[in-house]
Amino acid sequence: MKVLAVASRKGGSSKTTICVHLAGLADEEGGCVILDADPQASASVWYELRQDERPFVVPVGVDNLRKVLATIKGDGFAYSMVDCPPHNEASISEAMRAADLIAVPIRPSLFDLRAAEATFSMARALKRPAVAVLTGVPPPMTGGEASIVREARAYLEAIDAEVCTATIGQRAAFSHALLSGSNAVEYEPGGKAAREAAALWRELKDRMQ
């Protein structure tokens, strides 16, 4: 079983958004469980709104994360995603240790970029692979990405952080889907948000191979 930890030391960086919108895609490829380690329990709230039972969402804490992961693996799931809390270092580090890959969601703003440095430092200290995922990005301009996105990529590359090519845009469909207990692919099949989620999942999955 492959474990993707979605971690950031900053709140509001779209950790739950990534887990929720990608887990459905992962579930179709062998099964996926979201482990909700965030005290705000946003993924669990989303799960309560869902009409479908899968992908499963299981609340976890630092004391039982390893045990739950072992159980999920024994049940034959191909993937699990850990929605990490923003400030609990013990929970973040435990999830990082168990992860095959750490996805670090980052909005293209100075404060988010500076906060990301601490997250990448933790990953390096634990010798775990990590990659930045730019979220909440503005629509691409004529000729390519918006300048703020290019600047964010340059900033991250300057601190030796790998960055996903795929991004998560500032799209209403992502929010509307959450409110209905669905994901982007279910809410608007073939829409821009669905295509972005699918592209990001393909890239993260390839990095976990």
C-alpha cells in the first residue's frame, strides 16, 4: 500500500481539498482511505455529507496512526492519504515517517511560501521525499501560467524543493463539490477542476512508484 501524507505547517493551504478530490480517483485504482488527522476534521465533515460510502474516511491521532495504517494495508487497500494537522508536529512527523510521498500544498503567496520551508525542512530531517503542490492558483494567462505562479515556482526551486507540474486552480467547482459531499470528478465530470485533479493524481501516483 502506498501512503501519501498531505502536510503543511500553515492552515488553509488546501490539504483537505487535495485529499478529498484525489481520493476518489485513487479508490478506483485499488481502493483508498483518507486518514483524517486534523482536529478540525474537515474530511470527516465532508464524509458525513456523502451519499456514497467510498472512499472511506477514518479519524486518527498520533497514537493510533501506525495501527490504522497496518489495518488498512491488511484489508487490501492500494492507497491511503493522511490529512495532516497544520500545527501538531508530533502528528505531522509521524505521518511523514509512514509516507511514501509527502505532498505539500502551497498557495502562491509570500506567507505560504515561507511557511512551506519549515515543512520541507521536516521532511528532509526525516529523509522522506516531498513535493510542492501549488493550490488556489489563478487561471493561466495567454502564453502560460500567471506571473505569480511562475514566481512561486522560482522561489521553491531556490530552496531546492521539487514542485509538481500539475496545479489546483482557484475554481468554484472544488468548493461546490465539497458542499455537496462529492469530489470534482463527480460534481462536474470533464470540467476544468476534474481535469486538474486527475492530472495531479497521475503525477503524485507516478512519484510514489
